[in-house]
Amino acid sequence: MMRPALFTLAALFASVALAAPPAEAPAEAHPQSTPWIDVTPTPYGPLMRQQAAPPPYRDYQMNRVLTPEEKQRWRELTMPVIAHMMQMDAREAMNYFAAKYKAKPGVSFDEVVESMMLRANQVNLKFVGSNLIWKEFRSVLNDETAPRIEVFSFCDIAVGRDLLRLIPEMAVFLPCRIAVMEDADKNIWVMTLDWDLIWLDQAGKQAGITPELREGARVVREKLDSVMRAGANGEL
């Protein structure tokens, strides 16, 4: 199973509330705050609280559009805390969001890709598309120095459908993507977003995520990891 990163995106945001410094005054109304946001000045409570009840549940019910003011207020509240928690180079910060394996010496790029495809078929993970971005670097930007970088998309149809029924906005994370690329030293790497199930647990408090759906998401993660390992090892 994929080893969780120190901070995944969901885990980082979930930890913001616990990391928030206590306020000097007790919780009161904030006249300068936007009316739909409740700021809770305590290190033990939520940093922000939803003010309106969600719409009645229906399959594929899209959530409301956040206003620019709401998003700006969210950034004002959370970004200083995140910046304090992550005092590191931007490259290193992004490194925490990636799960990656280095291909074994002697395994070619094409062998990595072929091994991934075979393993995905074995574990019933559907291949749904690819992006040969390095070819665009060369043909559009005339950059002949760009290394080979390709991104492959996979999906578990049943789990994806069930997630979108509950949280349509999950579409921005789907399908699951695995990148294969050469680095500056011509090493080949297999990478994906290092996500864990914290976001699903949190969403489940409101969205009614069933144990079966959570297990399905866990299995998809294990399948992605299996595909990545097969590619890195050249397991044709």
C-alpha cells in the first residue's frame, strides 16, 4: 500500500483548525466578517463553520458556487497557518504531495508503460486516456531538450460513479492519474498524487459515505500503487 506523505492536501487542510492560535477575546460576532462565515477563535474548534444547511440530498447534487469574497476570506484565515506549518522550498513542499517510485536500472520508458498497462488490466483498473505532454513541448514550444513526460489516466468505474453521486465536485480529481517521466539524469520515475482517506472520512460526516464506498476508495488506491510498482519494476 502506498506510504502516506507527511502532509497530504486533505490532511493539511484538516489540520488547520487544530493549528490555529487561540484568540485573546471570547467568541463573538464579527461585524467585519462576511455573514455566511463563522470564525471560531479556538484551537480546538473549526476555523470556519458552514452557515447554511446543505440542499436536500439527491444523487449528483452539485454544491453551491462559492463567492469570491468567501474564497478570499478562507485564504486570509488558512494561508498564514499553512505558511507557518510549511516553511520550506516550494519544490520540497510539492514533494510531500507526490508518491513516486524510481524505475529499476535497465527498465526502459516503454517497458514501464507496458508494465503499467498490463497490471492495470489485471486489477480491473480501466485505462481511459493519456497525455503525451512532452511532444507538445517539442512541437509547440520547439523545446528539444524537454525530457519524456507522459500522463496516464485510470478509473474504477463503479467507485467513481458512487463518489460522484455523493460529491459531484470530486470530478476535478477524477480520473486518477499516473505520470511517467525522465529526470535530469535520465532516470525514469512513476508518480501520482499521494492522497489518503482523511478527506473521505471528513466528507462522510455529512455526505453519508458508506463503509463499502470507503473500502472501494481504499482498494482503488491500492490498485494505483500496484500499477506504479509494476511499472517501476518492469514487471512485463
